Amino acid sequence: MKIQFLGAAREVTGSKHLITTKRGTKILLDCGMYQGKGLETDTMNRDLGFDPREIDYLVLSHAHIDHSGLIPYIYKLGFTGTILCTPATRDLCAIMLPDSGRIQESDTATFNKKRKAQGLEPVEPIYTQADAEACMSCFISVPYHKRFVIEGEVGVEFYDAGHILGSACVYLEIKEGRRTIKLGFTGDIGRYDKRILKDPEPFPQVDYLIMESTYGDRLHTNLDTAEQELLCAVLDTCTKKKGKLIIPSFAIGRAQEMIYALDRLRNAKLLPDIDAFVDSPLSVNATNIMRLHTECFNDEIVKYMEQDPDPFGFDRLQYIQSVEASKALNVRHKPCIIISASGMMEAGRVKHHISNNIEDPKNTILCVGYCEPKTLGAKIMRGDKTVSIFGHPHTVRAGLRRIESLSGHGDYNEMINYIGCQEKRRLKKIFLVHGEAETQEHFRDTLNKAGYKRVDIPERLDEVEL
């Protein structure tokens, strides 16, 4: 069998890895979008490196768009295979992929207005909301620890990766005559001792491991400090300065963590009487899905729910769906907390909130996640004095804060801890993916020092025979 690395190779986004068995079965691990690279992103996403009509199965580690976001595109181009994922991942994809399709249509319409003014022909969106809705017919839900057999030659099992709701490490057993190759794909590795989700769980011994490396060069601060940092941001912005605390947040996972943290502070009578808003239809829907999948919750939140049955709602919290209600927040002058997508501040309603509030020193932008270097979020948080939003320059006068400890990705110690379930002498090779090149090199050195001597960093389109 062979593996070809088609995305997230020396990159953080665009996860795609193609397995071709000796009998010719083609299995794609993830089908993610490239994100945060400006104009070149569209070209990179359209250049798949494979023919979707030839893919027999797609095994999806989790629902984040940089892992799932091109599924509607390959469906549009003729993919008719089967998509395997956990039940929670399927439920999240059912809302996330159509939302992504709406964004493609909206962004393309805006882009085409500029092209028309330049006398250029319009372009088509990479896919539409209708494409995204149609591709859901290919999905099959497979629970954790339930073995699924592909073509009689490949066994697939999911193990909880603790990254987001439904996220999984993929364990594959591939038969080639009398030989069986055991391959692991970590997807994204979560953190330990989180507030909501279970810890990443051990997975069976493998011969080869495809491993993420997003934070392979850093250590996170303790998760226990996050709530205190959030409370300090609320008190400083909303109570002291009478401003708005704007929290750009990924709609899946991070938004629910912020809501739960506020809920805990409210129940502890530490949160002041400040209105809080979740202004993201996707976050609203994702929170409802989270309420359905308590099997993914850890013991701490399960015990908390004995006293507070809804950890994602309290008396001063409002979920915003309509555009009109969202726009009303921009002309609101009372102090408040606004949680809104997207986390990198590149799109969605949060971009409007930032545009309307970034020049007022009473307000604060609180970053709670990773931002690709070329994104608006990265430019703001690194201290650029002026940023362009919707084509207009804005002077950054709002306060800036960051909570580092809320990352959904494990740091290098946590990732090494995660693969501690593997016997080093039986692990023939680790392939590092899903990380920036310098970060991956640092992580490779760290793995070498920890006793993992056979570590490769593949380039895009590299092909390896196993």
C-alpha cells in the first residue's frame, strides 16, 4: 500500500491524505480546506491532486472545516463513495458544511462585483449550500470502538481524540495477503483535563502513525487560569471601562467553552450583571448538537449538570439568530459580552462587530484561539496599528487580550503523552502533518529526544510505500 500526502503537509490547514491499497482501493483520510492564505487559498483548494471519482471511501477525523470543508467540492466533482465518521461529527457536518457553502456563495458574489467593475468574467463558487446539503447522503455514522470493514481488506475504528465533539483518532488495519499493516491517523489531538470533553484516549499499537503537530513548538498555560483571565477581561472592559468585550470564537468547541465558563462564573456569583450574546447561527446550532451528545462529556461537567442541567445557558445570555438582532448590537452603547464567529476574524458576523468597535478604546477584543499568520486576527493581535476590514482602513484603538490556555490542540508535551500508548520499538515511522514547517522541525527534534527516532516531515504530493 502507499500513502500520498495531499494537504496539511508543512501547512496547518487543508488536511488530506490518500491511501491506495495493493488491490487498488482508494481511501482518503480527511478532505479539508486550506484557510487563511488570502487570494491563493482558492487556487490551493481547487487543486486537489486526485480525481474525486476514484475515491472509494473517505474517513473523516472530525468536523472542523480544515479537515472536512472540501467534501461538498469533491461531491460536486463526482465523488460517490462512502464517508465514515463518528455520529457527533456527522451531526456537526450537517450544519457546518452548508454554512461553509453559504460563505462560498457570499464571498464569490462580492468578488464578482469587483471583477465586473474591472470588466472581467464572473467566477463560480467552489461549491454552494445545495452541494453541501446533497453530500450528506454519503455519510455513515460509526460509533467509537465499533469496527467497520472496507472491501474485506481494511478495518476502521475510531478512538476519542478529545479535540472537539466527535473528534477521533483513526485506527486502520490493512490486509495485504498474509501481511497486516496497522496505521494510525491522529486527526487533531486534544488536551487533557478540559472542562467539557473527555481526555484523548489511548489507541491500539500501530506500525505507522500520521500525527498532527500544530503546537509542536510550544507549551500551553494551565487551563485552570482561563476562567480567571476571562473574568478579568469582563471586569476591566464591561465594569470599569463600560465597553464591549468582543470574543471572536470558533463556532464549534471554543464558543461552547466560553459559554460554559461564563455559566460557571455566573453560578459562582462572580460574573457581574452584564448582558452576554452568542451572535452566530452556527454556534447556536452547534451548541444544540452538543446538548445531544453528552456521551462525549467528561465526569466534571456531568456532575456539574446535576446542579445546572443546562451548562450552556444562564439568565443574562441571549442566542442571536437574525441579522437584524445582530446589527442591533453594533449600535448598542451598553456594556456587554459578544461571542461571535469566526475565530480568526476573517469572516462572519464577528468581522462586522470588530469593524464597528475596533476604534473605541473602551472596547476589548479577546482572542481565544489560533490565527493563521495572514488573517485579520493575526494582524490585530500582533499589534498592527491599522488594519483593513471590508476594504476600509481602521485604526486599532480597542484593547487587546489573549487567553492562550484555551487551545483545543495539545502542546508538545501533551502530544508526546498522547502517543505514550505506543511501544517505540514497534513504531516504524511517524509522519508529521498539520503544522508549520519550523514548528514541525522543532517537534521532530523533541520526539527524537523522547526516543522516537524515525520521524519524517512529508512535503505536499510526497508518496510513501509502506
